[in-house]
Amino acid sequence: MSKRDGIGKGDHEKEEPFYAGQGRILEMIAASAPLADTLTRIVLLMEAQADGLRCSILLLSNDGKHVRHGAAPSLPEAYVKAVDGLPIGPRVGSCGTAMYLKRPVVVTDVLTDPLWADYRDLAKGCGLRACWSTPIISSHGDMLGSFAMYRQEPRGPNAEETRLTEAATRIASIAIERQQDHIMLREREARISLAAESADLAFWVLYPEQNTAWMSEKGRAMYGFTLQEPLTRESLVSRIHPDERVAVQAAFDQACGSQQTFEIKHRIVPPYGKTRWVIVRGRCLWDEHGNVPEIIGVTIDLSAQKQSDLQLQVQREELEHLSRIALIGEMTASLGHELNQPLTAIANNAAAARRFLDRGQIDPATLKQLLGDIAAASHRAGEVIDVIRAMARKGKSTRSLLNLNAVIADTLRLVRSDILVRETTVVTDFDSRLPDVDAAQVQIQQVLLNLIMNALDAVSALRLAQRRIIISTRREKGPCAEVSVRDFGTGLPADGPEKVFDHFFTTKAEGMGMGLTIARSIVEAHAGRLGAENADGGGARFFFRLPAAQGLPVSKAA
């Protein structure tokens, strides 16, 4: 068969450039060349296989109801313009009908076939007599367009032209589908960017197989990337603070390995600008083969929140300090008594030693005992002063391993005079298996002093026999240590015991209503809980729980 009649089978010299041409077209598709250029190259490759063969590719419009020009380099411009935008239907030439019926349509003579009744004059004026069209179908079965062959003589396609049609529709399908995927991706990225800008978030997508990434404009500004700068996994990791890269990578790998979402707080270091605190949340998207083609995520800038938290912490510490100063004022009598006892002992022992010296009767054993008593009293006075100094000191308290039974006993010694003056009985019930806690002693004493002083106030109006406070501890599940201060006063507000923790809530004439609020914040800062309830039999019970120090033994009771 000559070239004029078609394509001769087995023509090796012709097959080789044909396959090479297909390879170059596939390279264009892989390189994301413009669709119009790719489709034109497909048409020209097919036309080069036979003399007199003219081809075209039409695309289905977005509404699925019209044809759009794709490529037709050898057809008259008037014909191309007339066809562009026509509706698809059962009698719209070869291409419009093929798209409508979703099957190949062969018209051997356009001048007599009813499918071309409305377009015969157009075809005759352009010298077209035969046209066969084949739908271009996507890998998902969706209609994409059609590929058509035109001849100047009336006839149908031969076997070789049918083979060319199959090759053309296959390659065109890849090109069109790839283009549509790119459009969908750009539209999705645009929607994500709009949502990100509206929500003040940074969206990003990582493509592990290509080692590329996309990030919204907000994200690029947050991480310090220019709009034109190409992104990779390495460039994103480079912005993570060096001290936290290992932890972030571990959280990332664990989430992807278990097909779960990941969330981690860390710092990022832009090339220009201040270090930012961020929280990153995302998920790995798996395909049917178990691969991860995409990792999507969002970054939220926490810098302003962190700054506010720091300022709030400073204010909270200032309130705690002022509250401690107020407590010291309330305990003036007790603290004065606690200091007066050792100072009196020092003065008495010193006077006795002086009398022995004046008489000339110096017994070494007696003098040694007197000096020992002076040293012990001095040490006790020093302990009281240390407590006052610690409570009055500003700044962050240091945490250590504490036995709450011992802390309660020390705190009760500080308020012993108040208890005696108010003629109140304090009963302690300590759990010998109470676990130790990791806490700041000064802050825990502040909480205890608040609860004990409030309990003393609650029972102050009762008869002497009823002025009773029970302070108990017990080991709870978790494990955790619970401290309870129970009084037998009038109890808590009936419409809600929790009201006592509200800012500025007080039943005292001179109270500020901040003591319990601060006490709760201290307990919560230790990962604990402070609560209150009306006790059975009258009165109120305040209690707080602190988690046990991990991996540490249980201390014996104080």
C-alpha cells in the first residue's frame, strides 16, 4: 500500500519516527507543556502518517454541553471558528454526535449523511467529504473530547487509520486529563489560600515522591520564603529550630507510619525576623498502593499567644506574691509568736549564762547545754524568718520533691497562735502511704494557708465546742495525693459552691476575693485540681489533688 492510499503495514522506516514522535509528546506532557501545544503536536504527528489526512481535537466544555477548539492546524480557520462552541447532540456532525453518544461515529460522505444536514455547506466549502470521530475518554470514564480524521474523498477509515485513531485518543486522554488535574490542583490551592488568608493560617502540601511542596502566601511569609522560591522538604525542615528538629521529625514519621494525624508545637526560625512559636497539624494521604503521594497540613502562629501567656504568667506571679504578702499580714500574730518563743529562749539562756559568769561558778557541762539551747532557738528563729522571706520573695518558685504531710505540719506550726487565739480544735488525719509530689513548697504552703485561714474564719462565730477543723490526706488513684480541709461552719453558697473561686467573690468584710482564685491557679499550674463542696453534717470541704511524682517512692508520714 502506498503512502497516498494510507500507511503500509510493516514499514519499519515509518514506524520508528512515529514511535519517537509519541515519545516526544509524552515528554511534553510530563514537562507540563501548554495543552494547546501538546494537542497540536499529536494532530501533526497523525497527519504526517498519510497524504491528504487532516485531523482535529475538540474538547468538551466545562458544562458538558458544548465543544471547544483544541487543535486543528490543517483545517481552514473559518471551519474551526464555526465549530467552536457548537452544542453536542444526536445530529451535530461527527464530533458533536460522538461526544453525545459516547461512541465512535463514522460518516463516509458528509454531503449525504443526515448527521451533517446542518453543516453540509460548511464542509463542502472547506473541501471535506468524509469525517470519522472517536470520543476521548478519561481513565475514570469521563468524556474529555473527540479526535477526528477528515478526508477529501468519500470513504471510511482503513485499518491503519483506525490504529492511528486509537493512539491519538490514548495520548490525548493523558494530556487532557493531566491538564485538568493541574487546573483542579491550582483551584484547590487557590481555595486553600483564600481560606488560609481568611483564617490567618498557613496551609501547605508536601509531595514526597517529587520532593516538592506548595505553601500559601501566608505560610511563605510566616516561614520567610519568597513567592518565587521553590520549596522542598529540606527547605521546610531548615526553618525548624535546630533544638526541635529531631522531635518534629519523630512526630511526623510516627503519624505517617500509623496513618494518623500529627500535631506538635515548636519554633521556626525565619532567615529575617524573630523566632516564632507555631503549632503544626497535618495528615499523610495514602493511595491504594500504600504510598504517600501527599502530606497536607496547617501551621498556626502562636507567637502572639505565647507572648500573652508570658505576660499573663508575670501578672499571675505578681498576684501570687501580693496574696502571700496579704497572708503574712493576716498571720502577724502567729508569726510574731513563732519568733518570740525562740528569741525569749535565747534571751533567757544568755541571761542564765551571764549569771553563772558573774558568780564565778562556771560549770562546763551547764554552759555547753545553755549554748546548745541558744543555738537551737536561733536555728528555729531562722527557720521562721526563712519562711517569711520565701513567702515575701518575688519570682518563680523552685519545685522539689515534697511530702504533703510534712508541709501541712510545718504550715500548722506557722498558724499555731491563730488557732489558739481563736480557740479552735484542728484534727489531722494523715495517710502514711501518701505519695510524694513534685511541687514548689512556698506555693503549696500558700494554698494551705488560704484554706486553713478561711476555715478558721468559717468557724469563728460558732460555740467553742463546735469550732473544729479536720485536715486529712489520702492516696488516690492515678496515683495522686489529696489534701482536704473541712470546717463545720455555715457552708458554701447553695446556688453553686464553685462561686467561691470566682474573681472578687468574698464573704469577708475586708476580703479582696482573690485568695481562692489564686490558690486554684497555683494547683492547676501543678497539673492538679482544687475543688469545694458542702460536707455531710454541715460545713464546707475544700480539697486539692496533685499528681504523684513519677517513678519515686512513697514517703513515710511526717
